[in-house]
Amino acid sequence: MHNVALPPAPAQELESGHRPVPLAEWLNRMTEDQFFAFCQTNSQLKFERRADGTIDYMALTGGDTGRRNSELVTDLTIWNRQSGLGRVFDSSTGFRLPSGAVRSPDAAWVSTAAWEALSADQRSKFPPLCPAFVVELLSVSDSVDDMALKMHEYIANGCRLAWLIDPKTETARVYRADGSVSVAKTFAETLSGEDVLPGFELALTALR
């Protein structure tokens, strides 16, 4: 990672045994507020955090991926404005999952009830909840196996419906709260929001 602004003098923090805490260890055990501040200080970059505290650096997307992300968020936002059922978030939003991980899906949806249950302070930072619906769009640098694990993580933390879309192979995997997984094998198909996003459909051809 280049040009990352670090928190002030982490190596000067001492453990009870007066041993200097290594920088990597200090970063991985940052409190929620410290990690949020770290991300704001480095707002030109994107980070996620695993449940064990490990920080992952997320590469900036290329033009094709950015365009597809825009299509996803636009369609979801239009549906949500018409239904009035919740809130839509883009890939710049981090969510603190019940496991403690901080994830930022490419598109996410949270019900109005879940959003309004949060305090103003919780909304202004990483909302402490798992979205009911998430979409991850595979980019050139993403591993299918790693992303599949992330989708199962969303479901384990309370997500009800998750889509993993791979433009390269023109396939999409649909993960559900009951543990089932189905695969759309061509971009000629249309994905349904099912009972989570009633009436929402995404024509995968828009992502070509």
C-alpha cells in the first residue's frame, strides 16, 4: 500500500509487559472508532476488515466494473424509490456485521425498519448491521473462491439474499438465507429480488 496515513505513533503504545506493539498488530486490533477514523483519513483508498481484525486493502475498480456497479445501484435505487421499502447503499459504504467484520458490498439494501432502529451516530459511521440484500460484482482481480466465502459470510450474519455476479463468465450465483444457492448460467436471464425485494428484477444483459 502506498501513501497510507497511519494513526499517530502506534508503536509507542505499550502492552502491560511494556513491550512495544508492532504496527501490523496495532492496526489489526484497532477499535471500531479507530478503524473508522483510519478509513476517513485514507478516504482515497478502500479497506475492509475481517472478523479477526485483519485489514484488507481493496483495489480501485477499472472502468468496466465501475460502469456495471453504476447500473446495479441505479436499477436498485429506482425500484426502491417506487416501493419505499428501505435504503440503498453503494460500494463506498462499510457495514459492521454482527461478527465484527466490516464489509462494503458493491450494492446493498437495508429495510426502513432496520435503518430507523439505528441511532444518528451509528448511521454516520459504519452501520452496525448486515444488509438484507447485497450484490458483489467480480472484477478482474477478484478470486471466485474468496468471493464465495464472503457471500456465505453475509448470509451467516443475517443477509437474506445475496448475488455474486461474474461478468467474465456471464454467470450469477444467488445465495439465500435458507442456505440454498442457485446459478444463472447466462446473462440472458433475469434475477429476481424474490420476497426480500418484491417486484425487483435485474436483467443481466445490462451488465455486458
